[in-house]
Amino acid sequence: MKEGKQPLANQITEGVIWKQILLFFFPILLGSLFQQLYNTADAIIVGRCAGKEALSAVGGSTASVINIFVGFFMGISSGATVVAAHFYGGEQENEVAKTVHTSLLISLCAGVLLGALGIVFAPDMLRLLKTPENIFGQSLGYMRIYFAAAPANLFYIMGAGILRAVGDSKRPLYFLIVSCLVNIPLDFLFVEGFQMAAEGAAVATVLSQILSAVMVFVVLYREKHSYRLIPRELFRCSGKIWKRVLWIGIPAGLQSVTYGLSNSVVQAKVNSFGTDNIAAWSAYVKLDGLYWMTVSAMGIAVTTFVGQNIGAGKAERARKSMWECMAMTMVMAGVLTIFFYAFAEFFFGIFVEDAGVISLGVSQLRFLTRFYLIYVIVEILSGALRGMECVVAPTVISILLVCVLRVAWVEIATPIRNTMETVMMSYPVTWTAASAAFIIYYIYYTKKTAKAKGRN
């Protein structure tokens, strides 16, 4: 394939920045919202049709284990997104093609390995998490069926990441909507119709994931641009790109895992304050998800915009993209803060009727939303640095100042003042520390790269 100008799928390197960011951002956000609605519907179907044991088997220890593995691979897929965005922005068609095939081969190899490990070690992982005996069998069945389809799931995640890297955030949304709409009737069929309980939910999920993988394959196979998938090229991967993708992706994957582990420590401490606080915190986490979906979607947007523009040699436009993403995310976070603060009682009333739980939830929500703007800095600057292929330092900052510091705060501060407010304070404390570190490092890194370019 010749190097040359290609028809871009969007105006990331040319158009009005804020407009293109929003056009890219909203499909990602809608996809996250749709996934959340799907997960909720899935849980309702399993719980009502197969009972609380099946619901616990699907959403308890199994969800924790699966989320850790999938989160790690999504971090790896972000490496492919950054590399593909660089080459696509720089109109290096041959390198884009190599990145597509190398990344998809990584997804298939990782899927086979993850599937095998998941199937073999599922019993050990469930015992490690002290899964109750009454749901152990269903949990084991669910996990093994889920991990059997790992290659398809990881292929979809990687393929969707590649499409976003070239500026296409709409088709991954369409794939998600179709697979979710298919999954719900499949849940009814296998869970209620065939009386398969948790295993039925796993079969429905697996079939939906296979459908998603097929849709990604068909779209990439039919493409006419540099990111077209040619099956025979899958096993002619580039060792250089393989290393580059993993160099960026593995730190992001480890960061995702440590985030999950640190939040588990917080949850364990919340559990010590009794059922009312657990219920209030559970409802808060559901509401808080809207904020995290928003900032995460904007984090993906800034990584793609910075990556493509750096690849195109437009460092100033990359910098402007970061600042405009920062400003828009700040506004969104501010609006959500006001919205949640004003209607907190109404929202918690949707989840529970207990006045005591509602009061605790309102207190938790109003306490933490005051600090939402601080975390925006962490998400946007870390996303921008990933887009510049700077990953090690941001990962170290996030692990040390978000995860390790959070655990340390919970373990050290709560014995001194054992209250929910002390536990919750672990979030603004760590966000503030990480924000300060990211600001300092971003200034240092951009100055260093500018000087290096000046010398060249």
C-alpha cells in the first residue's frame, strides 16, 4: 500500500476543534449509557426469572473477576488506539495497516490465553473471593462459559478501539446497541425458557459478544481505507508495532486493575458501617456512574485528538484540543454537580424508600460532588499524555497518588477518625494529589519535547 493522502473519516486534524470533539464524544457517552441500561436490564431479568442465587452468581464474585481481566485488556487496547491514531493522523497508510493487523492478532492471542486461564483457574479465583457454596456452582458455570468466548470479546474491544482511533465513534455505538438489543431476548430464552439460570445468562452474553465481533470483522473487512482488515495479513504482524502497542497498553491495563483493587478496599471499609451505609453507597455509586461515563468518554476523545494531531505534526492543535476538552469536561462536571446536588433526595428516593438510607445517600452525594472538578484534571491530562505516547509516568502517578494513597488513607486515617466522611475523603485527597502531580508533569513533559524538537 502506498504512502499518501487518505480520505479522513472526520475532521480531527482539520475541523473546528470543539465541534469535532463533541461529535466524537457523544457516541461514546451514549454507548456507555446504553451499556449501563443493558447491564441493569440483564440483572433484572436474571433476578426475576432465576432468583437471587442466580443474580448473585452473575453479579458477585464473577463480575469482580471478569471486570479485572476485561479492564486490563481494555487498557492494552488503548495502546493500539494511540498508535493507530498517530499513524492515521500522519497519513502513514502502511503503518496504519500494520497496526490494525498486529493489534487484532494481539487480541486473538490474548483471548485464547485469557480464555484458557479463566476456564482452568475459575474455581481457584472463586474460592479466593470466598464465594458462598450455594452459588459456587452457578458462578463457576457462568465464568467458564464467559471465558470460553474471550477471543470474540477481546476482538470486538480491539476492533472498536481501532475505529475510534481513526475518528469513527459512531459504528462502535451501533454495534453495542445491536448486541444489547439481541442480548435481552436471548436472556429470556436461555434463563427463563430453557431454565438455565446463571449459565443461561452467560450463553446469552457470549452469543451477543460473538455478534459484536462479527460486526466489527465485517466492517473492517469491507473498509476501503488503510484500516481495512485483510485476514491473510493477520499473521504477518510487525514486531516493532507489537512492542509499541504493549508498551503503551500494559501500563494502562495495570492502572485499571489497581483502580479496581483500591476501590475494593474502600468498599470493604464502607461495609463496616452497616447495612444502611452500604445501601446508600450502592445507590450513590449508580448515580456517580453518570459522572464517570462522562469524564471517561472525554478522556478517550482527548487521547484520540491529541494522538492524531501529534501524528500529523500539529502539536499546537493537539495542545488546543487538550484545553478545549478540559474546558468542556469542567462545564459538564459542573452541571452534573449542580444537578445532583439539587435533586439528590429525588434520585435516592428512586432506589429506596427508607428515610434513613436516603438521608445517608444524600449526604454522601453532596459531599463528593463538590470535588468532581478536581478529577477532571487527572482524566484529561492523563488522556492527553497517553495520546503523546507518554505512558509510564502517568501510570506511576495514578497508581501511587490515586490507588496506593487511597488505600493508605483508608488504613491510616479511619482508625484515627472512624467515620464515613473519613472514608469518602480518600477520594478528594487522592484526586487533589494526582491533579497537582499531573499539572507539574504535563508542563515538564511538553517543555522537554518542545526543546527536543527545537534541537532537531
